[in-house]
Amino acid sequence: MAEEKDIREENTEDRILDAAFDVVYEKTISGTRMALIAERAGMFQSNIHYYYKSKHELMLAVQKKVFDRCAELQQALLSNCGSDMAERIGVFWGQKREFIVHEQRYDFAEIDFWVQARVDDAIKAAFVESFRVWRGKIADMLREFGVPDERAAMLAAVMTSMMEGASFQYLIDPAAFDIDGYFDYCTQMVIREIRNG
């Protein structure tokens, strides 16, 4: 009986988070209201407050869902790739490409949270930790190919910037931005840097 309640609550929370994602995608975080989320989820606003006491708490849960989805995609791509350097680098490009092209509400939400991080310490702290982990995973992968610690950390930061740059360029004008060509070129640049180091 308790397990059934847990599943029901999990489904309700997923429904709330999905509705929140849709509203954030359409209205941005600053335009998001609990009433809009409730309407989208087909629930009373008071039901949402049972799970999330405030909009801020709900937005932090949405932000966590973005970060969790990023990690899920990386793990799925990593489990299907070989040991070749280009393939391993491609795991990170692949995750970002998936967000940009096929799961845009995640990428737009990430950008919107990035903007909110300027004025919200909790959102900023979550970003700081997320980017630390993201750069750490990239640096760990680079170390596997013999890249020294300091260079691996710097290259990880550059690769992270390359991915965020792809988001801005594609989401603003997809017709003018060759995302596959961009990430192929980024791979070549990173491999050249590793080999010339």
C-alpha cells in the first residue's frame, strides 16, 4: 500500500515537473506562475503546493531535473561508445546536441536558469556544482589519454564553453548553424591540442 502511494506521488511529481518545464519553455522562469503550472498539469494549485511549497522550490526541482537529464544522456552515450579519443570526446558533444536539437525545453531551461543565477544564490550554487561535475567528467576523460591535470582542467573548461556556445548559436538561428560540422571541428581542435601539447 505504501509502495503504491510512493508510485502515485512520483507520477504526480513528474506531472508537475513536466508542466513546469512546459510553462518555463513558453513563459521563461520570470513569467512562470504556479497557477499556470497547475492549469497545465490539470491540478489544483493547492495540490502543487503539497509537493512544492513555493515557486522557488519547484524551480530548483526543475533545475535539478535538467542536470539529471544531462547526466543520464552522458551515461547512455558513454555506455555505447568505444575507447577511441574522438568517440569519448563525442559523448559530451552528443549529450549537448541532444539537448539543443531534440530536447530544447531542457536547453532553454538551462539558459534561463543561468540568467536567474545572477540574482538567486541557490540556483547559482546548483550551477556551480553542476559545472564543477561537468568539467570534472571531461577532465577525467582527457586524463585517460595522458593529458596532464592542469591542461585537462583547462581543456575541460574550453570544451564546456564550446558546448554552451553551440546552444546560443543554434537556438538563435538553427538554419544558419551547422551543429554537426561545428562539433566535428571542435573534436579536431581538441585532438590537435592534445597531440600538440
